[in-house]
Amino acid sequence: QRFEDGSYFYYYANGMNIGSKKDGKEINPYLICDATDFNFYFASQATDSIVDSKYYRIVGDIDFKDISYEIATSGTSLHNVTIDGNGFTLSGIRLSDSEVGKQNSVGLFSKIYSKNTSTNNISEDGYSTILNLRLDIEEGTALNATYIGGLAGVIEDTNLINIDITGDAIFQSFNVAGGLAGIVTGDSRILNVTSSIGAQAVYKSSSTID
């Protein structure tokens, strides 16, 4: 709720009130507490493997070991989505195309983008934004995929702010591999993003291209 003086009072959504027209908005983001929540919002709630125009806030460290390393989001694309990691860490991440089937891009998410596919213009909701997030990655192998990256295989027209990617993994793919993403294109903005992940590919290794 916004008051006349410009201040806000925040109402936070949770899994109990999904379906409300106010859910997942900028001042009423979905809250992600654990690995089960993460898979629920970004896999179970996806439509045709796409999550569209929602806001999310992570409210605690998440360890995927707690659910036997199950990451159901590697086949999910994010369109006009904002995720505020609040400085928390996602750990126990193992990425593999054998787990999600053969696909073009592999990462915590498959693709993050902002353009409307029918008009090829940036959607009215603006840019996808991922910020204040830490990833600790144990493994990343996608020998059947074109792109592999820690956050996503492919990132287009996205704001990436305050992201730190660490771990013992050396990403391997058939074509293009990078610590943050296999490929970052379009009008993407990268600010204070670091990665210590190694990358190997048959064709080439890359993080960003024009």
C-alpha cells in the first residue's frame, strides 16, 4: 500500500494465497524460504516452462542438499521476472543436462529474458532483474547442450546486480560455457558480478558477447 507521503507498507505473499491479483507484485513479492519453495515457484508454477512478470524475494539461505539436490528449474525460462536474493546463498547446486533432458541451455534457469517474443520489443513490464544473490555450485555438466552457466545458459536484456558465483565446479558443455551464463546478449546491464567457476567447452568458453 502506498501512502500520500510516498511511503509504502508491504504485504508479503506466500504459498497460501496464490491466485490473488496482488500476488507477486513489486510491493508484494512471493517469498522463497527453502528449496521446496524455490522449485514450487519456478517449476510447478511455470506455464509451458515459462515464469512471466513476477517479483520474488529470497528470505534465507537455501541448500538443495535438503531435497536430495533436486533442482527442477533448469528447464524454466524467466520472462520479465525480478528476483531479490537479499544477499542469501543458494548452495548444493548440481547442474546437468542428463537431469533435465537434452536442451539448448542449462543453468539454475534455462533462459532469462525481457523481450516480447511476438513483437521483439522490451515488454511493458520492463527488464528482468536478478540482484543480491550468491550461488555456490558443486557441479555443472551439459555435454549435450549449447550453453551452460551458473545462473542461466542464456541471458538476454536483463539487469544483473550484486551476484557472486563460487564453488568447486568446472562447467562443461558441448559449445559455450561461462560462470555466470553461457552467453549474455542484448541490452543487459552487469554491475558487481563475480564468478570463480572454471569453464570448458569443445567450441569455446565465454561469459559476455556484444
